[in-house]
Amino acid sequence: MQFLSDNAARVHPKVWEAMRAADGVDAPYDNDALSQRLDETFGALFGREVTVLWVATGTAANCLALAPMVPPHGGVVCHREAHIEMDEAGAPGFYLHGAKLMLAGQKDGGDGAKLTPDAIRAVIDPIRDDVHQVQPHAISITQASEYGRAYRPGEIAAIAELARGKGLGLHMDGARFANAAAFLGLSAAEAAGDIDALSFGCVKNGAMNAEAIIFFDPALADVVRYRRKRAGHLQSKGRFLAAQLLAMIENDLWLENARAANAAAQAIVEGASERLMHPVEANEVFIRLTAQERETLRSAGYQFYDWGADAARFVASWDSDLGEARSLGLQIARL
């Protein structure tokens, strides 16, 4: 009973169908007919002009999205629990040629791994405006956060106002963007807010190996086309990545899958609410469990990650079984 990660979920049948339909002769790289449809399709979703580039991984999406905003001598303000800090093995420094991650927010996760204007100011305001200190050039936020918390539109607007006032770019890591939008009941545009670039996650939500970098400033995309090639992410048969992205967006499969994953997470919560570490606002559930309790659950067949010494993380997916999720919650309640 797999609650280890939504990365371990199956590829959705509609995505497979789209990839099979794309298996014909077409132009290489991103000159194929499907890749050429991405800007218009995502533009309709967000209600504004966008430029969309595909890549194969979320790490590449995050780093390439930030690359045109941040010079090698600059910095990116992010939460100290952000994926780009904790789980991307120095990739931001590699792709940004040495740029620094400037860590903000609470160490204990008490803020749900969400940034606030005050937390950002606490990092950037003391920085002297001289060559001896790294200057901030961008802010990166995560929707939903690493603890499964969703930014409300007003929270994003406040951060965006700060970014604009300071002349900083604003990037959103949207590995679980669909889950946040589904929880909030908002459109894609409302869940994103006034940002410059979005890493629109699909792999965790039913795709196989395709993520979208959405640029709301086309000039940023012009630079990244070259950086993507240099980074080894310009795939020769890009139509297969484009097919996955289009399958996720057309007919709102991205929302359908996210709602299913969120529902499974809530099914776990039904029995485990008293042990929750954070409110469940997407498809991740963080629960206080001792080492012995975790071993009991694993012996019963449940797969999940430990989260420190006395906690565990359970992640529901689009294909999670609701019965198994409810059973897990009841098992936890009986511990």
C-alpha cells in the first residue's frame, strides 16, 4: 500500500494514449505540432499570454526558470525547507553558475514552509548595497509548500508586491500546483498570482516525464531556450513531452487527478487527525509517529517516508485507493 511518494504513482491512461498518438513523424526538438500548441493551450488556462518550455524533471524546471532572473553573483530568497534547498543536490548553484540560495522562514516548519513578506525582509533588508555582499535577484515560493500548505491569493499578492518594489523576480515551484489549486477551488491564474515563472508540475500528477516551465514574461523564455540546450534538456523527440502536457491540461485532467489525490489524503486524515503536524491542504499528510509505531505500519504493508525521529510523511496520488487510505487512517488511530 504505497504512500511513499506521488512520484511512484502510475502514468495516467490518457497520458499513455496521448503519447501513442504522438508516435508519428514530425519535426524534431520543439518544432513539432504538439510543442507549438503549448503556448496557446496554457495561455487559455491562465488567461494571459505565456511562453511554455518542456523539460523532463522538476529540478530542471525550477533551476531553468530561475536562471534568467539571477546572475552568478546574485541570490534567490527561498524557504529553508524549500525543495531547491533541501532536495535538489546543489542543482540551483550548478544551473545558476554559483548563485546563492538565501534561506528564510522558520527552521522547525512551524510556518508550514511558507514564506511571508516579513520573513523575506528579515533576510534582504540587512544586506548592504555593495560588492561585498550577495544581492537578492529573485524570490522562489512553493505552491503547495513542502509541508503541503497552500498559499492564498492574498499571501502571494503580498509577496509579489514586495518583489516588484525591490525589483526582484518571482518564481513559483509548482510541483504540486494542481493539488493546491484543487484544494483552494481556484483557477490556475488565481492559484498562481502575479509571478514571473511557474514550474508547472505534471510528473507527480499522472505524467511520465514531462514538466512545464511557464514564463509570464516571454523575454525570460528567450534566454532559457539556450540554457535548456546547454543543460542537456532539449530532447530530440520533444513531441512526446508536449503530448503529456497537453493531455494533462485538455479536459482538466490536471485538476481531476489532483482532486483524487487530495481526497485520498483527506481519507487518511479521517482517522489520524489528532496526530497531524500540519493542516492537510494538498496531498501530503505529516503525522507524529514513534519508531515502533512506524514499524507496526510497515509490517502491515504501508510504505511511507520517515520524517525525522518522531514523524512520518504519507503522500496520496491520483491512483491511491480510497479504501486503503481510510484503512491507514484507522490503523493510525488504533496505535
